[in-house]
Amino acid sequence: RKTVKQTLTNSIKHCLSNNQICKQLLFLLVLSPQLFTEYGRLAMEEVYEKPFQRLMFLIRDWSYPYEHPYGLEGGRGFLDKRLQVKQNQHEELQNVRRHIHSCFSKISCFLLPHPGLKVATNPHFDGRLTDIDGDFQKELLNLVPALLAPENLVEKEIGGVKITCRDLLHYFKAYMKIYQGEELPHPKSMLQATAEANNLAAVAGSKDIYNKSMEQICGGDKPYISPAELERRHVELRQASVRCFRSVKKMGGEDFCRRYQEKLEAELDEAYANFSKQNDGKNIFYAARTPATLFAVMFVMYIVSVVTGFVGISSVATLCNLVMGLALTALCIWAYVKYSGEFREVGGFIDQVAETLWEQRTPRKVSPCFTYIFPFLIVAGLGRYVRFYLFIYF
């Protein structure tokens, strides 16, 4: 299990063996050859790229330098000999030897001598070079540059695409799900997990491009921009982000990738809603909408209260006074919330109510109300003031 996971996530797989060809990889290639070869075959069908990058067999305690000398050259000859396909081999072993070169972009082998008896038998060995055999030190000077020299370092690729640290995190999360059981997963499950992580990484990269571009347009330190212009820029960047997602090499097929494209589009729309709210908050008139609405409610209620009280409809006047008091209380609470930052939920509720009232401010929505209510008030106030109110109404 550990070998399979490391092979999926490492760009160079090193297998250390004690004078034999890599016990860990033998588990992968011999005990579970179907898993190894089938995953490689399925992956190549998806992206037409070799699924794994480099494989190095590091064989320590090599005791036959007269047959194959130490280092890469001797390891190459030894590896070619061991990977030969012979008729007396089991069919599964033959298939593994045929497919291993098609699954890895480069395969190599390095032969290391024994580090010395002082290293192997001394329980107090602390890494001193004087205790290590000279031949081992000599070959180590060749091995380390072969692994860690800048020109030999390999970036992790999956499906022919270079993987960033953020992308690698998505792959780790996807692989952790399929390795939670007791047994090795099926090759199709491994391939599906790789395709899922591949698409999630593409979604994250495309969304990051959109967010960075929108931050340049309407970020926290940017001035207010008109909603129409902001929406136009959003549409342009949204299309560019989707094109970026489509251009990335992905696994899983068209239908599988379409689900993640829809996920990306939904996340972009959600991000745009947040940017739009942030931009509206920079508008001084938008910020003053709530107090202006509450002031308007108090003013209207005051006028209606005076008129209805003058007419003699005390119940309506009392109701208007009550609404006016509630509006004044809401205004004071809203001002305190904005000043102190406490009780934000209450302040948000007041903003929502004010927003609803603001949306009902158009004359077309208000005038029908007065068309039916005002005649009722006039009829109810018939008496000594009827002529005066008819004059006002007409």
C-alpha cells in the first residue's frame, strides 16, 4: 500500500534493496501486477502520457562488482538482465516486464557497496565518515549528484501537467479516500481518484485566476466601480476562467469534466456576488440607505399621524406613532452596531428590512396604496372637516 501511494505521488521513485532488486517494488510488480499494469494502461488511454515519471532501483550491499561494477553503468547492465522476458517465466511476470517501460518515462539502477562492518555491527555508530568504507563513500559522491543536482531534479507531473503544491494537496486528499480500507484499491478507483484530484486542481487554478483579476478591479483598496461595469468585467473574466479550465489536460472524460466545470461556474458566480457586495459597501449612498429609509419611515409616519389625529382617527394615529417609535429605535440600534461592531446579526436584519422598504419606494408601488386608503380616511372623517379634506384630496 505504501509503495503504491508513493509511486502515485512521487516524481522519482527510489527503491532500496539489500543485494536484490527492490523488495518493495517486487510487491508492487509481482504480488499485485494487475494493479500496476492495469492502472498504467488505463491512465495512458486517458491522456496518452506515461503515468509515472522516473524509477530508480537503489541496490545496496552489492557483492558482485566483478559482474556488474558499482554505480549507474553497472546498474544499467544488471537491470537490463533482470528485466529480460524469458519463456520459463510466469505469464504475469512477463507482462510486468513488458509494461514497465511503457509506464515509466525513465528507469535506472544504481549499485552501492556495503558501508562497512563498523556501520553494520557497531550499535553506537553516529554517522562518522571515518567509520564508513571508502568504496561506499566514493559511490555516494556519485549517487547524491545523480539525485539532487539541479539538472536532475524532476517536477512532479500527472497527465503531462506540472503539479503545484496546492495541486498536490488535492491529490493527497483524493488518494487518502481510496486507501482507507484494508485492501489495495481497484485500478479504476485509483484512476477515478486521480481524475477527481486532477479536475479539482484545475478548478482551483482557474478560480484563483478569476479572484486575482477581480481583486485588481474591485479589491478592498480599490475605489467604487459602477455595477454595470463590474458585471461586464465579471462576464469577461468568467469566460476566461472557464477557457483556462478547459485548456488544462484532465482525466475522466468529457462528462466527468463537465460536472467540475459546472462546479467552477457556480463558485465563480458566488465569488461575484461577494465582490458585488463588497463594491456596494464602498458606495456612500448605499451605506446611507438604511438610515435614509428609516428617516423616511419616521417622516411619513409622523405626517400620517398628524393628519389622522387631526381628522379624529386616533387609532391610526397611535399605530403610526408606534411605527415611528420602532423606526427610531431601529435607527439607534443600527448606529450602535455600526459603531461598536457588536450584535452584527441584528444590524444585518435591520439592513434587510430597510432594503425591502427601499425596493418598494417607486411611485407605481406606493400610489395605489394611497389611492385606496386616502378616500377611506376622508369618508371616515366626514363631519365638520369634510370640505377641507375633499379640497386636499382633489
